[in-house]
Amino acid sequence: MKCLVTGGNVKVLGKAVHSLSRIGDELYLEPLEDGLSLRTVNSSRSAYACFLFAPLFFQQYQAATPGQDLLRCKILMKSFLSVFRSLAMLEKTVEKCCISLNGRSSRLVVQLHCKFGVRKTHNLSFQDCESLQAVFDPASCPHMLRAPARVLGEAVLPFPPALAEVTLGIGRGRRVILRSYHEEEADSTAKAMVTEMCLGEEDFQQLQAQEGVAITFCLKEFRGLLSFAESANLNLSIHFDAPGRPAIFTIKDSLLDGHFVLATLSDTDSHSQDLGSPERHQPVPQLQAHSIPHPDDFANDDIDSYMIAMETTIGNEGSRVLPSISLSPGPQHPESPGLHSEEDEAEPSTVPGTPPPKKVGTGGGGRGRRWGRQQPPELTCSLCSSAHCSSAPSWPLYAPPRAPALCWLKTVRVKAEPRT
Amino acid sequence: MRFRAKIVDGACLNHFTRISNMIAKLAKTCTLRISPDKLNFILCDKLANGGVSMWCELEQENFFNEFQMEGVSAENNEIYLELTSENLSRALKTAQNARALKIKLTNKHFPCLTVSVEMLSMSSSSRIVTHDIPIKVIPRKLWKDLQEPVVPDPDVSIYLPVLKTMKSVVEKMKNISNHLVIEANLDGELNLKIETELVCVTTHFKDLGNPPLASESTHQDRNMEHMAEVHIDIRKLLQFLAGQQVNPTKALCNIVNNKMVHFDLLHEDVSLQYFIPALS
């Protein structure tokens, strides 16, 4: 693989790496025919991020040397980030950036051609080939909203930078509400300040969600994509479903697209049906099993559908039935024989497609998550009695209890290419 | 107990934000006292604070164009709340370009002070940010400890130099010793002294000016150059100085020999009194 980035795009690439560094510690670099993909996942598998840079983003792009298979590599995020650490420096002094993957020497070479004839070469060692693929489909999410990143940036401004989680939902009068989420601690005397931001429907280019729906996700991880989208002046779309199902955040322009898929807190309390609007748990239609795409063929993806084939290492030949994933909440029974074999490798789980049991105190990024059937409190938004407000942002909503991190991502191993 | 207030004037809002920033720097937790005419931020003389006391007072009608309160009872028409100062300053920070700010006492799952900010928005719809600051209502029996501290007759009363200068001097001195001597006389001279085994450092401020003496008789035959001094913990002085981001309208320092130093500041129309006791 060999590619050359020039001019302002070097900084864009750097910013993307900064964004990804907010999520995971390892970067999966995969040159594909339709672009260079940079992916990462966090340690608890509750967040996945992917940037795909189209060939036009590069001055030169060669996915693989002719005759050779496409190579993939996994490198330490810290190492790759150190090349692009100072964005100011990238902007001011770097003229070209050349990235090449040398299978023979097992080195990822990043060469920065700077002003005054200075050339900085970074030789990063990479680990064995693995393909990080996530299964998600924005089109299958019933709710979505889209707004310029600037609007969302302004929306999260009132929240403290240290805030871990935020709840996003639709309130009365189609107002979009963001509220800080704090884990309920029974014995805590020091309560945290609750901040809520309420925006009107007019701020959004598209709002397709019913009143009363809400999801809670990690704000820190979302900020990673948001800062990139703001600097690139792009629109950000949020596709979401019932609490517990992953939320998909996307940005797109002609040269690149980015996807951040974050787990959301699930609602495991059966009492939830009584609170909130009854339409919340409308069963989402089953995904149709797609015709089997070629494992490495991403050219077949249409714009809205990103079903990526799941492969297993067991007898990796021929066609495999895509697992159909039901998106309605609650435990689901496996419907595809293919799922069983994969689950054998994964951590023990009572129900395929749902997270494995997590012990108290564990979790990625030091955020302890626990099982617990807590009665969610009914929260109501503060009433605004100002004449300027078109409607009172009162929001009957319950805070879903904590759930363990979702393990809906499968890292699959592909047969390692024999090295010559 | 009820409390509702509203600020619509931008300048008042900024001033109130600056005051809350200052309070956040001076005291982690403080008491907010609400009475029909005034708002007070109080930090009382507890061992936990190292004996430091603070009394900040502002006239509510200088800030709020709407102000309604109902105290605990008719005879005790006041409300005493304990809150984390940083929460209030953070809530007010979002009100930079607000059209209106509302504060009210609410009880959403826990008692809180709700700060609601209506932002100026590009689009036709308004944006509203709401902050629920958790508070603790202080019972009436504890009110006696939170009254305005009695200012004893000072031995010396002097105007302070530019606080920024004083702060940079004290910051450097902190690296040498924790024990600072502040002394001043009625001749406009103020000294900050630290002393260790190896070194003594003194910074002299001259021509500061003294306010007119309260009672003529006791001080008439006083030696103008006689210094009144007090030994204090340098970190407390530094914390006080760090809280003064803006130059006050008036800044006075009162020293009671070997007992305490009392700072009396005026930020436009808000008065701040800060008491640092002598090291025992």
C-alpha cells in the first residue's frame, strides 16, 4: 500500500487520527479499493469508530502493489498519533505526507515532507493482520436527526468537559433535549449538577423521531467525532433506535466519511413500559438477509446500507448466510445457524447478539458499569415560561438503568497471509 | 420557601457572573443567604476552612429586575442554602450571551437552585439551557453561625496596592515559606515579609494612603510609623488574591495586631469582606 496526502488534507488526516484516539488504543489501518480505512474500537467494545478516505483524498493512492493481496495492519494509536500530534505544526510546516505499508519488513512508514527540505520518517511496527468489522446499519434505525456540526457543538458547550454520559431525546413540541447523565449512587450525599440544553426543531436539517424517545451515550467519545466535524464544517447525522441498541453517528463529504458507533444504556427494566410514551417500543422490522457480499468487496455498499459481512475463521469458504439481527429490545433467540459458531469464540453469553455479563467495576476507560435493576426515576424537564419559547420543553422521560457494555462487535481473524 | 429572580440586563449578568467566579475561587462550598433586599455569599469561621471567613453582600435590586422570595417563615424571612460555588459559576458561564437568566428554588428529586438561561439564537427558535444546582437547606438553628462577622477595631487601616502585583509577589514567596508576616502603618507603608533560616525576603509598598481614622481620640498620639503586624498562612492570602480577577473599586486592609487581617473590598456595588486569622 502506498498513498500520498498533500496540502490541507494532511491536517484533515491528523484531525481524524486525533478523533480516533479518543476512542481506542489501537488503530486498524486497512487500504481498500475504495479508500483508506482507519478504524478503532475501545477496550470494552462499546465504541467503534471508522474513517474512510476516498482515493480522491490522496494525490496518489495505491491500495496494494499489483499481484499482492491487500494488507491490513494494526498499530498502537499512541505511535500513529505521535506523528500527527501537533496539528499546528502539520498545518504550518508539512507539505506532503506519504504512508506506505511494507509487508516484507512489517513496517508502516509515515514520511512527512516538511518545509526547508526537512523530511521526517516514522517507522512504525505493526501487529499481525486482523480485520476489525462492525455490524451496523444506519438505515435500520427508526430515529435520526441531522444538523450542522456547529449546532451540535454549541449544544454540548454548557456541559462540563469531564462529563461522561449524556442523554439525547425528543421532548414536547419536537424540542431536542440533551441532558447530563449521572449514575445514581444510593449513598452519595454529594449530588452532581444536572445540565440540560434544549434546542428547537428548526436548528436541525432533519428530525425523524417521535416525542419521548431518548438514548444515553458517552459524551466524551462523541466529542471526538464532533470536533472533527466542526473543523471540517460538515453535517452530522445521528441514527438511533431503542435504548440499548447502538447509536450511529455519521459524517460525510465527497472525499471522506466517518462513522462512530456508540453503545447506549439499555433499558432492562420491565416497568419501563409504563413510563414514557407507549410508542417507544415499537418492534423494528427484521433486517432482510442480504445477498452474500464478497468479504472484501465494499463496492457493493449502497450509500445507506453498511452491512458488513461477518466472517468466521471456521471453514472460511464460499458463501455464508448473513445473520439477521432483530432490533427489537429484549432477549432475542438466535435465528441464524451461523451465529452459534461465532458465539463459541466470543465470551460466554446467554443470548447471542446481546452483551456478555460484565462484572461490577469492569469496563473500558475506567468507567465502572454494573448490572442492576434500578427503578428509573421519572424526570421532567424544567418548564420555560418565557414568551420567546414556542412550547414548554417538558419532557416526560425516564432515565434507563445502567447496563453492561454492549458487545456487538466481533473482531474476526482472517487467515494470515503466508509471508515470502 | 420560595425564590424566583430574573436578570435581563447584559451588564448585570456579566457582573453577577464575575462575582460568582470570584466566590468559586475563594470558597469551595459556601452559604447563599437570600433576603428581601440582599444576597449574601457566606463562608463562616470553621476549622475546616482554617478559620477563614468571608462575607459578600450585594443589593438584589442592582442586578435583578424581578425578585420574589418567601423565607422560612414570616418572622424569619430569609433563606439559607449551602452549595458548591463552582456549580453556580459554571452555570452562569453559559449565560454569556443570554437574553434572560432566571434563578429559582426548585425540588426536582432533590432540592436545587435552577438556573435557566435563554440564549440568543440565530434561528427563530430559542435555546434554553437549564442547570440544576444541588443545594442543602440550612436549618434555622444554624443561622446564628452565619451572621455578618463583627469587625473589630483595627490597629491599622490602609489601602491595598494593585492586587495583581501583590499576588505575583506572594506567589513567589510561597515557594520559600508558608509563614508570611503582613504589616502596615498609618503612614501608607505596607510590608510583606517571609523568613527562613537561610533567607529573609521583604517587599515594601509605599505611599498607599490610609483611610480617615474612625475615632480621633485614641489614635491622635499614635506613632504614625508604628507597624501593626500579623502572622498568617501564605496560602490563605494567595487564595484570596487569586480570587480577585478584576481590580476592585476600593480595597482596604485592616490589621489587628497579632490577631487577624481583614480585607474589605468593593467591586462596583458588591462588597466583599475576607478575614484571615493569625497563625497560632
